[in-house]
Amino acid sequence: MSVSPKKKVKKKRKNGVFMITAVVCVLCFIFIYNSFGMKAQIKNNAEVASDLQAQIDEQKQLKEDLVKESEYVQSDDYIEQIARDKLGLVHKNEIIFKKQQN
């Protein structure tokens, strides 16, 4: 009993179609698996980016505060305040009242 050449060709085509289908299915599975991993990575990157943006905003605010403080430290008002509080100095026309201790 010999198999006809047409049946051999049909069997080869079936095997070929099956193999192509299997390869396509495996590639689809790999693609889907990787897409879930990429979604998780994207979410993680977004969280890191938002944390970094918050740190940038915080540092900008700190810089603004330091610039304002630097300007204030160089002002006459600051010098006068330090002279009064730390050194006990007063203007010529001022009178100092001290509380008596019992």
C-alpha cells in the first residue's frame, strides 16, 4: 500500500500550516507577556518621574526662600534687628526699660 503523491503534498501542507500556526501563537504569547512587563515598567517610571518632579519643585521653592533670606540678611532691617536682639544696641533717641527681677 503506497500513499499517493497528492496525499503526501496535502499532509506536508497540513504540517506546514500547523507549524506556522504554532509559531504565530508562540510569538503572540511572547508579545503579550512582554507587553504586561512593559506596562508595569511604564507605571513604575511614571511614579519615579512624579517623585522627581516633586523634588524639583521642592528644591525650586527652597532656592526662592534662600534668595529671599539672602536679600533680607543684606538689608538694613536685618542688621538693626541683630544689633537690638544680640548686641543690645539702641538708637540715640530711644530709652530702654528693663523689668525688675524680684
